[in-house]
Amino acid sequence: MAKADFPTDATPEPSVSVPAEEPTRAPAAAPADGQVSVVPEGAADTGVAGPADTTGTDRTLVGTGAGGVLLAGGAVLFVVRRRRAATGA
């Protein structure tokens, strides 16, 4: 390539930053749980789901377990009494 292909008198010029006409708003504070406050339009809502309604779940499990134990105990008592009655003990 010849020297004529490159500009010889080009001097670098700094770019000039133009301030915005209106100041930008300060970002809103994030919610306490660390999630965004608003899902952008068109974006999927992939945030963490809120707490599930677990009212009575522990009580239900305890009640069901206790009922099962009583039922099993009654069945064992019934079988033992019938065997004793059958053998004459």
C-alpha cells in the first residue's frame, strides 16, 4: 500500500460529553426479600414464590400419626385376645 492511503494530518480529538437535559431518577429501593419490585414488561416472572399456606399441616400429620398408632394398637389387642380365647389361656 502506498502512503497516500493513510491520512497523515489526522490528529486525535477528544470526544465531548454532553450532559443530559433532565437528571435521571434515583433507583427505587429494593424490596426486603431481595427481589425486584416490578417485573419488566415482556420478562418472565421467575422470582421466588411466596410462602405456601401451611396452616394446620403439622397438626394434621401429628393427628394422622396418632390415629394410626391407636388403630394398630387396637388391632394387636384384638388379635391377642382372640388367640388367648382360642387356646384357652
